[in-house]
Amino acid sequence: MSEKNQFEIVDGQVILHDEFQGIDKTILNYEQVAAIKLLIQKLSSALCRAF
């Protein structure tokens, strides 16, 4: 069994390549990805100020 990454970022979206079903699924759309990035930035800033 290959250790191929099943996830890929395409046009700002996270795509799951489901080889079992033979289809690709959008797991996170670009708006969700942007929200996660913003959350990570805010948390990183808060942690830097705490120390």
C-alpha cells in the first residue's frame, strides 16, 4: 500500500482523493480554509503576547 497523501490543496480548497470510491471530495472550501488561517493567526498572536 502506498503512503500517498490523500489530501491536496487546489485553488484554496482542501480536496480528499478517495481512491476506494474513486471520487474526489471537497473537504474544506476556500472560506473555511481562510477562517482556519485567521483563527491560527489570532491564537499565535495571543500566545506570543502571553510569553
